Amino acid sequence: MRTTGYIFLLALVLSLFSCGGDESPAGPPESPRLVFPENNSECLEGEVSAQSPNISTIQFRWEASSGASGYTLTIRNLNSGVTITESTTSTSFPVTLIRGTPYAWSVRANSETTSSPESATWKFFNAGDGVTSYAPFPADLIYPKSGATVNLDASGSLELRWEGADVDNDIAAYEVLFDTQDPPVTNIGGNGPAESLMVNALQPGTTYYWRIITTDESGNRSTSEVSQFATAN
């Protein structure tokens, strides 16, 4: 009986160690869902500064993420490229921004050990006095991704793809600037509302640069960032 008791005790200890070894670290928090300012919108809710009427404070909001102990808010001025980064444990945060200016924003959730994938990126205009027609948002360059190496078809052709957006929903045309130099200056076409363009006779083993100029029906224009890609040998 004593031997049986020892065997039972040994089995119990081994079982406890086994259970403890099965535990795995918690995964990253969920990516936050953005709430406000809304995507592709004109933000009218900023509190205008009495001392500096060209700036206003906007309360950014997003939903709580499971497993998060804090959040990193990133806001980018789409005119200047200047980026603001703020950390908070709340699901809202006030930020003072220039009025009449387009911005993009996103949020990342953080735990004690890791971070979530970045949320979707939303764009908005911080409303300004006397603005009746906003310039389009700078286009997002979708394909090829910046820094990618791509394979050409037999004819050396490749389709460029992008996405545009406008608060006024009146985009009239896109121009595609494409070159082997940075920044690109050669207009290779577009000039309509289509969001893709086939480029031909590309050379293998070459780096190309491209950007999009978006024009709306009021003549307002915006210019995207420069994207670059290489063609495989």
C-alpha cells in the first residue's frame, strides 16, 4: 500500500509540472477600431483656440482592445509629412492641430510585453474658416508597394494602382508622374478618374519612382508621396 501511495504522489507531481508547462504567453492585443474623426470626413468638432484661431483641439476616439494596457496614437500632417505620436491608457486623447489641413491617423494597442498590428489608417480634414471646397486627400499608392521588387510580364508591362478620396466627392482626374529619378517628373498619363494605369517597356534590374497628382472639379490639387520599386533581373 505504501508503494502505491508513492506512485500516486509521484504521478500527481508530474501532472502539476506538465500542466504548468502547457501555458503559453498571451498573444498581442487586438488592433483598435477607430471611431472619431471619421474616415474621409471634414472634422467640424475641433475646439478653436481663442489665442490662435488657426489651430483647434480634436478629441480622438477609438474602441478598447482586448488585452491592451495602453495605446499609441499616430497622426500625420498630409501636407508637411510631420508626425505626432502620443501614448495614453485611455481610449481617447486630445490633440491640437492646424485648421484647414488634411491629416491621417491610426492607433496601436500595447500590452506589457507586445503591441497589436496597427489599426486601419483614416484620413480627415480639420475644418477651417471660409473653406467651401477642400483639396482631395493625397492618393494612397497601392501597387507596387514601396520598396518592393516585382516581376515583369514578357512585354515588360506592369499595372500601377492607387486609391483617391475627397471630402467633396468630386475628384476629376489623376496624373501619374513616373521616372527612374527621385522625385519623378515625367507625366506618363492618367488624366481621368481611373485609379490604375498600365506602364510598358520597363527594364529589368531597374528602380522606378512614381507619385500621383489628384485634381478635383474645383481645380484643387494634392500630390501623393513618392513610392519606389525595383524590377527583378
